[in-house]
Amino acid sequence: MSTVKVSHAHSLDNDELKTRVSEIADELGQHFKLESHWQDDSTIKFKRAGVSGTLTLSETQVDVNMKLGVMLGALKGPITKELKAQMEKRLC
């Protein structure tokens, strides 16, 4: 099992941050066919067959932790690249 961990700093207020993180989750959902939902006020959980993870918000950064099953482990590089691109685009 492969793990993807990506963090990105931000200086957004909570409402704007939640809007932008929801956009990231939606974009990842479309790109990788992930289902996502807010688990609580600061965490989005996402999953699909062979993938599970969270987007976690704090006052200064957003952390993504994703577990990839054996079959999707080969896509770790492209998935990490897409996560970083989405975070750079939406959190700056």
C-alpha cells in the first residue's frame, strides 16, 4: 500500500478556505472518481475502490493524507502532482 502526503500553507479565512477546499475535493473527485463528504468542520473524507484519505484544514495549512491500494500505487506520482497543482491553484 502506498501513501501520499501533501501539505500546503494558506492565509485564508475559514469560510473562504472551506469553499476552496471543497473545490479541490470536487476536482479530485472528477479527476480520480472519488466520493467525498465533510466528516466534521475541518475534515473531508474521500474514497473509492483502492483509495481512501482525508483533507484536513488548520488555521495555517491544508494536509492531504491518502492511502493507495496495490493497483493504484503505480499512480502515486501523477496523483501527488495533481494534488499539489490543485492546492497551489486554489490556496494561494
